[in-house]
Amino acid sequence: MTFGEAFGSALGNLRAHALRSALAMLGIVFGVGAVIAMLAIGAGAERQALEMIDRLGRRNLLVRAREARPDQVQEQLKRSAGLARRDGEAIANAIPGVARVSAKAKVATYRVASSERKAEVEVFGVEPIYAALAGLVLADGRFLDARDEREHAQVVVLGAGARRELLGYSPAVGNLVKVNDVWLRVVGVLAARGGDEDRFEGVALGPSARVAFVPLSTAERKFDRDTTKPALAELIVELDDTADVPAAAVGVSTLLDRLHAGAEDTELVVPEALLEQRRKTQRLFRVVMGSIAGISLLVGGIGIMNIMLASVLERTREIGVRRAVGARERDIRFQFLLESFALAAAGGIAGILLGVLLSAAVAAAAGWPTVVSAASMLLAGGVATAVGVLSGLYPAARAARLDPIDALRYE
């Protein structure tokens, strides 16, 4: 019997017992579907995590001010005035591998408006290098420059949401907006960020779309500040390629603890550590889902073996006739192995379709990003086929070892 004849015979036998074959391959279908869905969700989560970490900067350390409870303010102020420019200078001078440090201060606002509209907008004072360190992208105009900082210029860069609420869709650059009692000229508009996630592992990724940036010197000189609150909201510390991120983080934490006399008025965010934490969670998820998928494939393999053993029993007389007319043991073995292979391959194809549908359903229902790759489909299909072939080895060997005379007499 040629390969084509054997394969046709295998498919014919499976069609003759279609319901039994379908039930036997259910475990393979669910196992392959679970593997593909698991890998798709994991790949999507990895891509999303990388995008979010890019917003924070993989080589950055973020030092953020932590506000004390009202009953602790006076006690904390006795030890530390909070996050300030001197902290950034100390970090730049004392910590090896620091390339740049950028400060950000929050402006206390009671009114943000244009000539026609009001809006709830967060206003921050930042240095010109902030845009590069925070990964901000401009949609129109320019960002703040050194001259704006040096001259305490009354200029502002609007986020996409702030521009829409204050100025609608009319040209923004050159227009005026008022923050408290200070008129500011718009010099740039930020591009809208993709997605709406604003937190990662419980850490804020940065300002929302309803944000405005003014020069840090302007924020310090032309807006009032509550002296019970820290002068800065955040420091972004950029490390060069030679710096050891964990060691630099420990150094910054130790330095701030000394500068602030042990007051817990700052928090240190290490994006690289956040990414590693997310990856550990994903690895645990993959182990759990992989175990479930493995159990499904094992059950599918047992089902295939059971069906193949039943098939050998039902076709004992056929095996005897084939042996009597010259079929060798390896011919019988090959035919039954091919049947188990066909059963597993069919289950694998159905499982791939199920996995793709599950991934799409998860993305639509839960809003999680999923990425179905050709590699994941090949991996799942290959494992399913291997399980099918291995499950068919014993039934095929048993069929090949049947005595031809006893098989012919079998009723």
C-alpha cells in the first residue's frame, strides 16, 4: 500500500466513525486552543508592558514626591522640605552613570481657561529636556526651549485633551490660555498617546492628555506655591548605557534618605524592575495555562489511544486478511500510525481555529491585547501531532503483532 492509499484508508475509517473520532479529538482541540490563546494573551501582554515601560523610560529612575497626611505635615517638615532641585543636583553629582536629571513641579491651579472655555487641566512646570526623557511627541508647534526657561517666558505646551477642551479643533499654536491670573501663549501641542492605560503595576505612567506644560522657572516665579508642599513633583533621572540600574536605584534611595533625614516624603520608581515584575507574573500565568493545556493534550492522547485500540479490535479480521495477502508487520503498523496521525492533525487544525477565536474573544470582551503568531500555531500543532503519533504507537504495534491465522478466525 502506498502512502496515498494508506492515508485515504485512514481518512475513510475516520469518516466511517465520525462521531467517535470527533469525541476522541476533543482533548486535542481544547489543548491546542488553550496553548494558542495562552501564547497570544502572553505576547499581547508583553507588547503592552514594553509600550508602557517605554513611556516611563527603561533607563530612567523616577523620584516622585509623596505627600504626607495632614496630621503629619508639620512633623515631616521639621526633617525635610520635600523634593527640591537640590536633590536633582545631588543625584547628578553623587550617583555614577547619571546622564541627565529633569525636574517637574506641579502648579496649583484654580482656573484654566481660554477666551471661550474652561477646563480641568493639570499644569506642570518642566525643563526643556523633559520632553525627551518622558518620551513626549509633538503634534504641532514646538516644545519649551532653553530661552523660555532662561527668560521665564509665559508660554505653554498643551496635551491633546487640554487643547481639545480649551480650544476645540481650531488652530492652537499662537492662541492664548489663562492659568489662574497668568496669560500664556500656546507654542506647541502634544500628540495623543495610543491606548487609555494610565497605570502599570499600580504606578502612574505620567500625566494624562488633559495636561499643560510651562517652563519650570515660570512655574516657580509667576505662580504661588503652598510652602507646606514639596517644591517639585518629580525628578526623572536618566542613566547612561554603562550604568547598573539596580545599583543606581539603591544609590539614589540611600542618598535621598540622607538628604531628607529619613523622612518618607519620596518614592522611587524603577521601570526596569516593574517590567521584571510583570514578566514574573506572566511566567506564572504561562505555567498555569501550560499545565491546563498539557492536561487537555494528555486527555486527548489517551482518547486517541483508546479509539485506536478499539479500532484494532474491530478490524482484527481485516488485519488477518491483509497479512494473508502479503502485508508485512510494518505495513500494518504504518497504517494505524497514519490513522492516529490524521486524527491528531484534524484535532490540531480545529484547535488552532478555536485558539484564534478565543484570542479574538478575549481581546474584544476584556480589552486585553492579543498577538497570534505563526510560531505559536506551529508549536501547538506540532505538539498535538506528536501526542497523536505517540498515542498511536502501542495500538499500531499491537495490530502488527497479531497472528495472521488467529486474526482470520476472529469473529
